[in-house]
Amino acid sequence: MTTLQQPIQTPFNAASTAAEVMAGIDLRGKLVIVTGGYSGIGLITAKSLAESGAQVIVPARDPGRARAALAAVEGVEVMELDLMQPASVNAFSQRMVSRGQPVSLLINCAGVMASPLMRDVDGHESQFATNHLGHYRLTCGLWPILVAAGESRVVSVSSRGHQIAGVDFDDVDFLRRPYDKWAAYGQSKTANVLFALALDKRGRDQGVRAFSLHPGQILTDLGRHLSSAEIDAFDVLDEHGRQRLNPQTGLKTLEQGAATVLWCATSATLATLGGVYCEDCNIASFSEQQTGRKGVAGWAVDPEYAERLWDLSKQWTGMTVS
């Protein structure tokens, strides 16, 4: 079977930084939206896009915190959005569509990881509800202004954690199986990859391309639900409590982590290669190895699973793209 899921020639690598990827990129006149754009990788992403001339909107569950984090960045507007609340997502989308300004980039960067069992108002497990369903609703709601841009991209920040688990279509919400916070996280990150595959299929003829990616193993606020013992088990900190750095194995700085996000968002070499999962500023190869290694698991780029996820998401949200 012919697949686009294979590495290509690129001047960048695992150690490349956001500044290196964005050198020479001019985004003046472009409107971009970055969920989670006020902390960690999302903050570096939002700053980099703004510094390249884009008008950046950062939707935030905590607008006050977001404004404080972005106070020194010109060209950024903060708006309220809670991805776990369907009404909030719909309100934000309607407000954006009513402005009538085309959106050139939607970066779905916000997320939760390994959280205790919680459910949204519809009873869906919170990691799947936030990491996938919230961004699915957002993308569908913004679809008219993504199409209006003529050429736009939707970039979903997944994780190598997708290798933990595929989507359990028989029990997504852990109604029958015991809740496992890591299986739930892995399932939601697999959903990010499958979503990009299904979205690109629907959007390519309208000028909307979609990508997913692993940014690297970077200790950020995403790990707020982890215990000290769990963090130690990842072996990301040295004996002095500082994060280890080895980009080749995935241990990166924030600037290196944001590089692949920005590469997916702006690289001209990806213009005809949508739907792929990327890492280290390149398209990833397949991986049949143990969890935590480079590459993408086959279950995350299976077209049949992508369609099953789209149908389920459409059923659960009542939304789709036209």
C-alpha cells in the first residue's frame, strides 16, 4: 500500500529550534488560533507565530492567566474557551465566524494528561473529551473561516504516548472497563492522529490540510497530575532536578519541542503531504517497537479507524465539516 507516512528531505532535525524553523517565514496578514497558547510548547508556538507577523488568538480556560503569560507579546488576543464544555466551544466558534476573518492556522495544542477520572456534561471521559472531542468541535465550528482562507492548516499536537493505546471503540468512556489514566491518555492521543488523517481527507479539496505530531518529552504543566514518583520513573530529570536534554531520544527544550509544531504549520514541503504524523521536524516512519520509541503506531494511521472515529465524533457532537 502506498503511504505518505515516511520521512522526507528536510533541513531540520530533532535539535532544531522554533527560531530556526521560523527563520524567513512571513505571516503578516494571517490569522492563527493556538489553543493552549499560554503555557509550555503552546506559549512558544504563539510567540513565534506572532513574531513572524501573524495575528494570534489564544483561547483560554483561564483568560487572566493567559493574558499575564502573553503580556509582553504583541499581536496576541486572548479569548475565553473551555474545551471540555461544548457550549463554550460553540460560543467561541460562533464569535470567530461572526467576525468573518479567514483563519489560516488552527493549532490544537491544549490538552490534559493522566488525570483522575472525570467526565464532561455528556458523560464522556475527560481526556478524550478535552484532547479530542473539544478540538473536533472547535475545528468543525471554525470550518467556514478555515475554508475561506483558501489555504489553511489544522495542526494537532499528539504525543508518542499514542503508542500506549489505540481507541477502544467498544468502551471509549471506560463505562465497562476499569479506568486507567494512561490508557485514557494514550487513547486520546491516538485520536489526535486519526483525527488529522480523517480531517485531511475531507479538507484537502477545499484547501484545508491537517497534520499531527509528537513534540518531544518535555516536562511542562501537562504533568501536573503526576506524582514525584511517576516523574522520576520517566527519568527526565538529572540528579540536580534539572531536565535532561537529548533531542535524539526526545528529551527536548521547549523551543525544540515547538519546532515540529511550527514546521507542520508553515513548511512548504508539506503542502501536498497532509494527514501525516510528524516528529523531529519530519514525517515519522512506522514503529512496531515498544512504547516510547520513535515512529507512529499502525493503529493511529489506519484509515478505517480514522473513519470510525470521525463517525463516532459526529454522532456524539452532532457536528461535522461540509
